[in-house]
Amino acid sequence: MQNIFAETSLRTFTRDIFLAMGCSAEHAALAADVLLKSDLRGIDSHGVARLSGYVRLWEKQRINPTPNIRVVHETATTATVDGDAGLGLVVAPFAMQVAMAKAETYGSGWVAIKNSNHFGIAGYHALMAVEKDMIGFAMTNASPLVAPTFANERMLGTNPMCYAFPAGKYPPVIVDMATSAAANGKLEIAQRLGKPVPEGWIQDANGNYTTDPHALKTGGSLLPLGSDREHGSHKGFGLSATVDILSGVLSGANYGPWVPPFVAFMEPSANPPGQGIGHFVGAMRVDGFRPVDEFKDNLDNWIARFKAAQTVDPDQKVIIPGEPELAAELDRQVNGIPLVQAVIDDLNLLAVRFGIERL
């Protein structure tokens, strides 16, 4: 059962929750924008459904609503940002602005971020660069829920990465994905709907495949992209390790099993080696390599050729990365955003908690 809500009403509701947490008007509006972008693009696991998670961390004093976000180390083309325990929804856009400013002058800019929190969808931050004819990169480490290949211990997060490329007559190519077999948010959706998940997403506490979406709460773990060694899980592990090293080890944030969790059923490590959650963002000017129009013409040609590729099923065409999300965004901007009843109930509890109008 789903109900449909206008983007404007959900945006106002979300902004009001962040204002009630003590965020500035600017930060509340930006944080709401990041979450609504996720819902508009059909990534329901990272939109307003996450709002209660941010409130829970704020109540535990793990989120600072008025952070002093600042650059603490830099060269001409690189920087490290300290998020001061702020919302990752605000910290990551700040860091991407730093990266783009460096790219404007020097051709590229790379920023590692420490002392942050969950930053929403990686695509939001990478797309900031596309708007300036740059190639955008964004990645983050996350709650340790994933077991490396052959392991039965949660060591890594779902550790998403995004690459965004500006095109000409076509929409940008946006590769935005978790490095685990599935994002934890998809488990949460299955939990709300009372449905099993596909085999290969999770293993139980004994290392056996399970379709129970609640298995993580009883000692289970998510699996890397590929699910098992025979299907390439070592590649998913390698991608996740790359995200963790760039986001955590390089920045001075926590990494591996010490990343402070977003999920409610886990508590932070007692003696973490770093500060908060880590991100890594970057921007490269296309015209640092060739004229922008030439690149866009060639990328349009690339897109057109792949879309025309012969398929096994004539009714199923090749899907360019980013196409489903754009289709969802165009639809939901007009027809509204669907929310399941469990999410609505959760959000209305927040409304009561903060004394704002219910949905």
C-alpha cells in the first residue's frame, strides 16, 4: 500500500525536521534537497525514509546541527575537509564545491572528507560537477555490514561510488552503485514490505545464504558485489576496499569495521582509529582533455550506439546508466512521490516529536 505525496510537501516537511534539529535555514534546505533528489530519482531507500535515522543520530549527539565545516589540509589540487560531525548531506556538497573550485583553476580537484555522517546518494554530489561541464566523482564508506570474500565478519560498508559524465543532447551518464551485492536500504524496503530478498544478497551468522531481510540483526552480513568467489565477489571486495581507503584511510576518518554505523542495531566502536564517516569527491574539467563540445558529441554517439545494440529480447533495450533514475524523476516531479505506509507512520512520529504538521 502506497500513498502519493507532492514533492513540495515532502520538501517542506523534511526541511522543517532539520530546522527543528537546530540546523540553519541554509543547511536544512540543502539537506532536504539531497534527500528529495533521491526520492525523485526513485532511490527510495535513501530519501525521506532515512530521515528518522538522522534524527536518531542527532539525539545520540553523533550529528552536530551547526558544524564548522572547514579545509584542514590542502595543495593546489587536493584538500582534506573536516565535517565537524555535521550532516553528510551538507558536508559532501561543501567538499564538492572545494573540488570544483580547484578544478576551475587547475583542471581537477580532489577532496577527502573526515568527521562526517551519511551523505545520501552519491549521485547528488557527482552531478554538481556535471552542471559545470566537469566529470564528477563521489564515494563514501558506510556502516560495516559487508563480509569480504571468504569471511564471516562484517568489515566493510556498502561503500557506494558514483561517476557522472556530461553529455550533449542526451542526459548525463551516471554510474551510481553500491559495491555490495545490494544496498542495505533495499533490505530495509523488504523489511517494511515483509518480503524475502534474493539469494546471494546476505549470509547468516553461520555463513549460509539466506533470504531473510532481518538477518543482519542476528549476526548475518551483506555480501560483496558478485556474491561469491565464483561469480566475482573478489572484484566487489576490491571496489569496496578502494572506496574505504580513499574515503577513510586517506582522509583520517574511520575505516573498515570502525566506521560509525547509521543503522540502529549497531553501536560505534569504543576505540575508533579515525574521525566519523569518510567521503571522497572529485571533479575534472572536460576541457582539460579536449574541447567540451567534441567530448559531448562523442559521448552522445557512444550513448546512441549502445542504445541501438542488438539484444536477446527485442522488447528489452540496453539501459544507459542513469536512464531509470531520470525517468523516475520526470514522472515523480509531475505525479508525486510514493511512500509506503511504514515510512509515513515513521515520519508522522517525527512530526509529533517535533510539533510540526503531520503528512
